[in-house]
Amino acid sequence: MPADFNRIPDFNDVKSASQRLSGVVVETPLLESPLLNELAGRRVLVKAECLQITGAFKLRGAWSAVSSLADAEKANGVLAYSSGNHAQAVAYAAAKHNIKATIVMPKDAPALKLENTRKYGAEVIQYDRPGGEDREAIGQAIASERGCVLIKPYDNTQVIAGQGTCGLEIAKQAAQLNIKQAQVLVCCGGGGLTSGIALALASEAPEFVVHPVEPEHYDDVARSLASDQRKTVNTNFVSICDAIVTPSPGELTFPVMQKHCGAGMVVTDNEALNAMRVAANTLKLVAEPGGAVALAAALHRKELLHTDTVICVVSGGNVDPTIHAQACAQ
């Protein structure tokens, strides 16, 4: 039976993904620092997905999707488009399943992400993102030509379900700390991680409220949630948060966020850089800009926080060394 990729997932999908991911992904820690708590003015727990295999949460969704493929689908390999983290995750998952991976990546993607994707064994095809080339059109054309399976970065049932396993871990770890209520801040692009975590917590920790966090100029999810319909942003602003600069929430992710999430939050690039510095200084974590925006909201959007405990997902750590040095030098 072909893989089931095109419907809105439910909690049973998250539970099934968790079984397939068992023994594969790292159960990342929920970290705390008294110095961070002091800076934030409340208890802040950081879910360190930057410590995941391939350096970001994306392996959860990629493994969930690749592991759900039928044998016949694996024959021609898989294709993904991504600025880097989904690219690396699909490349890694495909290699471990002994199938070919082709990844469409922007020419201006961070060099580290391009290099690592190739090291995991994928063929990388680059496109001109600033010039307006459409990665989805390129990806669809290549997938049709080669007969390979397209694994979208967020609008995919099994990808969302895999990301939801992060939420299962948050619920379990918070329960061990006897935390009953919290706002959960999640770095958000197209909404795969946010919707997956929201699905898991709606069932396992219903008193937790999930908030997507985006970089300024790319606040499409926040706008969409506020208006109750999918919105698209149209901007040429170049953000350092390259991993989460999507123009609109996904068709599959938005209904989940609409049902289960609180209001979105927005931070600036400088605030993301500051959060990277704080993560390094207080928790000894390396975070990339897009992976630090949730922590940035805990530090810089205190007026939007109303719980004694906030849980922030640091979603990735695949940062160019020069950018990390810039952040730490602030």
C-alpha cells in the first residue's frame, strides 16, 4: 500500500510514528538554567532538539515518512526540497534505508547545510531562491521525471506525525517534573513541528498551550491564526532565520494549529541572535537563528507570557560558524 502522506494527521498517527522512531532518534533533554530563569523572569525549560541526530528536529519527520514507504516506492528513491535541515534529515534517513535521495536546495543555503547533505549521501540540486525560482515546481518536475517519492518538509501526514514525537517527549518530561501548566513556544516555518507538538500535547498535556514563533516579516502563521484563514506574506526581506522563512502555513498543518494552538509570536533577527548567545552562555547549546526564535520570544515577549513555566523548543543547531560567532559577540 502506498505511503499515506496527504491527509490531516491525528494523534494515532503520532503514536504510530513514535513506534517507528523508537531506538532511532535521540530523546532530547529538557534543560534548565537558573541564569536563564533570571533573565526571563520565570521558569524556562528548553527542549534541546539541536542535539538531535543531523542537528535538528527534522529527523523525526523524515524518518517517519521514509520508514512508512512501501517497498515499491523505495525503488526510485525519494526527493525533498529544503534550505537545509529537512534536506539533511531526509538524506540521512534515506541512506539508512538504502535508498537514493535527491535534495533541491537554494544556492544561498548555509554552506554547512549543503556540505552535510552531500556527506549523508544525497544528490544536491541547487536553485536560485533570491532570483525567484520555485522550489516546489522544481521538486515536482524532478519527482515526476524520475518517479521518486516527494517528501515535503512540513505538508506531509507522516512528517507532521514524526515531529509530534517531540511533543510526546515534552509531555512525559514535564510530567516527571510535576509541571501541570505551561506555554510551549515552538519555532515555526510551515508548521510541521508546531502542529505535530500541538497534536501530541492536546492529548497528553491538555493544559499546555502551544504558540508558534516566527521571524519578523515572515509572520504568516501568526497572521493566519489571528484571521482564522491561511495568509501569505510577500516580502524580499532576507532574514538570518533561513530555516523558517516560509510564505504561508501548510494546507495540512494550518487546520491542526487552528484547532490546537494559541496566538503566534514574532521576534526580530537581532532578538534571535541574542537568544543564540544566551543559549550558549547559560546552557552551552549551539542554536541556529531559526532554531532560537522560541527562546527569543521567552526573553523578549514577556508581555505575552502568563504562565509560571515556559517550555521553549530550540529546534536546530546547524549554524554557520561566522553567524554563531556574531551572536556570541553581541
